[in-house]
Amino acid sequence: MSHPLQPNVLTRPKIVVGLGSCGIAAGGKKVHEALVKEVSKRKLDVDIDETGCIGMCFREVLVEIRDPKRGSFIYGDVTPDRLPRILDEHLLAGRVIPEWLARSDELPGSEDAFFAKQKRIVLRHCGVNNPESLAEYQARGGYAALAKVLQEMTPEQVIETITQSGLRGRGGAGFPTGIKWKFARQSRDEIKYVVCNGDEGDPGAFMDRSVLEGDPHNILEGMLIAGYAIGARFGYIYCRAEYPLAVKRLKLAIEVARRNGFLGERILDSAFSFEIKVKEGAGAFVCGEETALIASIEGQRGMPRLRPPFPTTAGLWAHPTSINNVETFGNVPWIILNGADKFAEMGVGKSRGTKVFALAGKIVRGGLIEVPMGITLREIIYEVGGGIQGGKAFKAVQMGGPSGGCIPAALIDTPVDYESVTQTGAIMGSGGMVVMDETTCMVDVARFFLNFTQKESCGKCTFCRLGTKRMLEILTRITEGSGRPEDIPMLEELSEKIKKGSLCGLGQTAPNPVLTTLKYFRHEYEAHINDKKCPAHRCKKLLTYRISADKCTGCTVCAKNCPVHCISGERKQVHVIDQAACIRCGECLRRCNFAAVLAD
């Protein structure tokens, strides 16, 4: 787990605070400020630094002590009031604090299992380097891949290496990266572009954000190599403006790279010149589709275009354009330095290498992970993710965001590769993985994602604009207890027409959450429609709260906390809920200490 610095070697202890968005949201800046004060007060001979997200978002704020002799020690759930003990006991007295230790080189840590099955390529520097330090990036081999391709390889050899590695686009479609680069290379147009798609919009996804925040130089290097390979001189990083920290660190990395000869004219004294700009997007989900993204960069409304021609033939300003997402570019420098065979030996079938996922939902260890292709959902959820919160039963996992689908517990041993995931009705997507437990209503999940895609539709296609609206109305009606038997075949019919009649991937995949929940959880739809009941007890208008005469002690807590005062009863007597007045807010259920309030 140690972080070797070559040629630099630590000569004194360094304390590193995780200051990715997750760490900052958990209070990382306050911890960093308190750390500076406490170190100064004790006059300690240590360095203080910052880093991005190492993946253990569930244990933020993370503070790592790097000892020149003993290695690395990462403490989790750190607050300002815990710092004095960490400094006094660990740094001054040399005693590790095991109950706060998440991971270390010297002793077992509470989160060792989180990393046991991971293989970190794209994330190899995240949570390790200071993302604002070019020196640290170079100390761990940064820009060596760029130097190698400029000094030792032709563009064709670079493309062949990427092709042989089996690297496929990690943005969702899984198109072979080497082939895309080859198409762009073959164009005779003198003006070509490389575009990095960082418009991450899936609910529950934070892979691109974390990589851009934690290792921006790695993405720049991947884009530079792509530019050299296809013969481009210009590149754009399309990043949503809702990622201010990622934008800030990207712009700083571009400035530093240019100042040190890695961007601009005659890079590393070669004939290759390349420039990169950051384009901030307004947060439209449709701009994750490559032709809509191109329109947005050009200053137009982000709406998809008919294909062909494809962007590799006529993309940005009608010139050949190669578009890949953040994770795809993050793999490129590693492949160049370590070889195509090394990358291809990981994974299965046509899915080679690793995949980054954002684990979210009802999972114990939510965060950012990178695992070899071919690992099963069971291994990810129970071994890497630590299982389901509260010991509840696993019900389903949503993969691919609004464009994906829900994979049920019965298919938990599905290998995570492009073909196997697609067979379930879901898609690999960019890497969002939302875990659901037995308390999740699958009809409501479908309604949630349809609500998202309906709002995010650009409106260009009638089927997408109106079809998703009609589907959302039906799903809302079902969750409110007004569903009709004919609603299910109507949802299926609308789904097929929207998939066939929509121009871009947003509309073509919008019905997937509905189709997969109908496929695997049809009984829940039928219960909502026929029995007017929500099996998961989540849809408020289908719930009836009552008080058990056997368990009620007459403590009056439920009556006192009812916002509409619909609960009556004398002290130490069984209470009763007025069903006509009840608004089904569930406050009585949450407040009862004797499990006397039941939801049917």
C-alpha cells in the first residue's frame, strides 16, 4: 500500500488530508486548517499536503501519515478534535491508534477488504498524489508515456498498441478505442480535434469528477498521446460547471503543463504541438451524447445530430474529432508504459483491463473503486462494498444510470463485462452502480429515472419528448394507487416506440429502467395496480399506518409528533390513527420506540 516516490524519497513525515469533493463535503477543510494549527503548536518537523479521493468516501475525512521508516497509515472519520490524539500518540509517541485505522503498511486496517480485489490503473494516483503538483506526478512516471511515444513510436504504432490492448471506450458504448483513433487518423483533413467527455450526468455517478480532481495530469497526458496518434493539434475537455474543483485543477494542470513544455509548440523538443482548453458545460444530461456535446462546444444548443457522418469523419466544426471519456484517457499512459499485453491479460472475452465504478445506494462501503473486468456483482457488492447496510437483503443494482437497467438479486453472480451486463437488459455505462435493498420500491425507481430523462430530454424527437412524458404519467399514477391493468402493456408499447423513434442514446435507452423492472419485478407493478399495495412500503399513497393494540404502551410520543394531530388516545391506553385525516408521512412509525406502529 506504500506510495514509492522515485527519484524523490521522503526524508521526514508527511501528513496528507483527503481534499476531493467527498473529503471537503465531510469537513476536510476544517480538518486541514486545524492540522496546520496543531502541528505549529507542537512545532513538529513534518510536511502537510493534500490529495484527492482515494475511494474510501464512506470513511472521509481521511488523514494519512507517511512515515519514511514505517510506511503509510490512513486514519478514517477524522475530525478536528481527533487530531491532537493522532499527533501526540502516533507522531510523537509512535503508537498507532488501531480503532481509527482504515489502512496501513504495518498493521491490518479495517478497510483492507475494500482494496483486496481492486486493480488500480486509472485510479493509481488518486488519493496518492497532490493533484496540483506536477513534480509528484512526474515522480511516479508522469509524462514518461508521452516522452516514449514522441521519441520512440510512430502514430501508427501508438494506435496499434491501443488496439492490441483491447481498450474499449469507458463512456458506455464500449467502442474499441484503437479503431476510433484509426478512423480519425485516416482522414486527410489537416485540422483534427481530440475531445475528452467529462459531462458526467448519471444520478449516483462520480467517477469522472473524482479522477479529474485527483489526477488531472494523467488525463492531459492521455489526450496528448491521442492527439499525436490521430494527427490533431487541438483538444477540449468538456466538464460540467457543477464540478468547480475539477475545473479549477484542470485549468491549473494545463497552465503548469504548458509552462513546463508538455503543452504548446514543439512539445519535448519534438515536431508535435498540441493545445488543450476546458469547456464548461451547463449540466445538460443530453450533452453526454457526443454530437450534442460537439454542438455545445460550438456554442449551439446541446442537441444531437443525425449520424452518419460520425464525429471521426465530421465532428467539431465539421473536422475529424475523436471523443473519449475521462476514464478511457486515464488508461492510455499506463498502457503505453506497461504494454498492450499487460493490460489485455486483465479481464475476460472482449472486455479487457479494469473498470472504475461509483458504488452508491444501500451499500456499506460506498465510494470509488476500480476492479478487473470479469469480476462478479457479488464480489463487488459483498467483498469490495461490504454488503448491504443494516444487514438487509440485497434486491437489485442499477447499472448504467438512466440509460441502464436494474439487475435483480437472482443475477448477482453476473460477471461485470460488456456482453454479460448487456444480456441482463442493463448496460455497463460510464460506471454508476446504485445498490438497492429490500426496502426499495422498483416501480418508484423506474418512476425516478423516467422523471430524470423526461426532464433532460432536449425535445428534438417527438417520441422522446412526449413518449417519456406519457410513461412518467403512467408510472406516477401507479405509485399513487390509480394504476390500471392496461398500464403495463401500454408501458411496454411506449418503450418500444421510444427506443425505435428517438434520434440519440438518451431517448433510445430511456425506457431501459422500466423494461428491466417490468422484466424482473413485474409482480410489484401488479401489486400496485391490482392490490393497491406497495410491497416495499415506500409509496406513501398506498400505505396504511395502524397501531398494534398488543404493542402500544400509550406513551403518547406518536400523538405528540403527528403533524396533523390524527392520533388519539389517553396516556397508557392504546392509541388510534384517524385514517381519513392521516397524510401518511410516516412520522409515527419513525418516532415509536416499541414497534407498535405498523405500515401495511
